Amino acid sequence: MAEPLLATENLVKSFGGVIATDHLSLTVAEGELHAIIGPNGAGKTTLVAQLAGEIAPSSGRIRFAGVDITALAMPARSQRGLARSFQVASLCCAFSALDNVALAIQAHSGHSFRFWRAARRDQSLRAPARAILAEIGLAERADVPAGLLAHGEQRQLELAIALATRPRLLLLDEPMAGMGQADSAIMIALLRALKLRHTILLVEHDMDAVFALADRISVLVNGRCIASGTPAAIRADAAVRDAYLGDEAL
């Protein structure tokens, strides 16, 4: 079997007496959309933060593309192809959508932000930024300040910024948080298209989205993985129904 693109080995994260990640071993195969689900407080966001390098695990290892990245900082992980979106949009609200994506391209290429004014005229940044905005459905909103975009559009822009780093793996933390039905449908369609070209680890509470998109699902409860498998297997798992899904799985 091929080596997984991402793997955690006995990952532990404790905050004082609270164990947020409890000896978690998890794999993500290249080319799959792997969803992480579980109740509030299960440790999902803490897991993503450790994978991205935002916080360090207490023990255990993280391997990406066959390399131990446990000790690497966030920028080094980004350069290796890990990109993360957050539960709450993190945007330069006074800058246009196009500026936000161009900034991400510029940062990933290692250019200094002191030259940003000139970079606004740099087609090596602007052209690919426009292409990414078109890919995620914001081409006509390119010149709108990010702070004036609707909530669903801001979530799309977060995805565009992640894509600007040319990721090998997208870590998406509740991209549909706070969305209504119409915006959720747009995001589901967008993620369905993105999964054809990117490996995705998705943390999400919207079970309709999870079961529509995921190739594999892992269920976290109290920092432990209690089940991992296909959507059909997870839907039929009695322990998962008892711990989280309830009658939704029936």
C-alpha cells in the first residue's frame, strides 16, 4: 500500500489536566477528502492546530509526505504544502479580495511586504490571483474590499487564500460555520470540485455536507478516534450513533 500523505502517531496534547488529543493515530491518503467529526470539545480544532504547526503536541509524531514534521513551524509546513483555513475568517478587510489572494501568493513566494505597493501592479501576482478567484466563484467580486463581502463570500475567499499557497493538503476547519442553506450549497459544490484536485482534511459539523463529500470519516470523542471508515460504515456504526450522530444516522 502507498504511504499516507499525512499520518499522526500516538499524538497527545494536554492543557494542564485536560487531554485534548489522546494518543491519536490517524492517516489521510493522497487524493481523498477525509472528514473529522465529533461533538463540541472532542478536540477537532486542537488536532488541526497541531497539524498546521500552530501548537506543538505534548508527545507523538506527525508525518507528512513521508517526512517527520512534528518540530516544524507553520511557515515551514506551508512551504511543504500544508494550508489551513480557520473557523473565523482571517482576512485583510480593508484590502480587496484580489489583494488578499495576491498577498498570499507573495508571502508564499518569500517576497517582502515592503514592496506591496509595487506588487499591486505586478502581473505575476495579479494574474494567478484572478485565476484562483475565478476558480472559487469570486471573479466578479475581485475588487470588493474583503470586509464588504457577504459571510459566504468571505469563506470562499479564505479558501482562495489557502489555494494561493499551492497546497498539497488543505486543512479546512468548519468552512460552512455560520452559513445559511444557500451559501452551504455553494460551498459543498465548491469543495466537491476542489476534491478532484486536492487532498482535503475537513472538520465540519454539517452532517449533510460531510456525508455528501467525504471519502472517509473519522469520529473524535474526548480526543480519541472511536471509529474511522467510509460514510456508509460510519452511518451504520452503533458506537458512533450513541456518541454523536443519534437518529441522524438512521
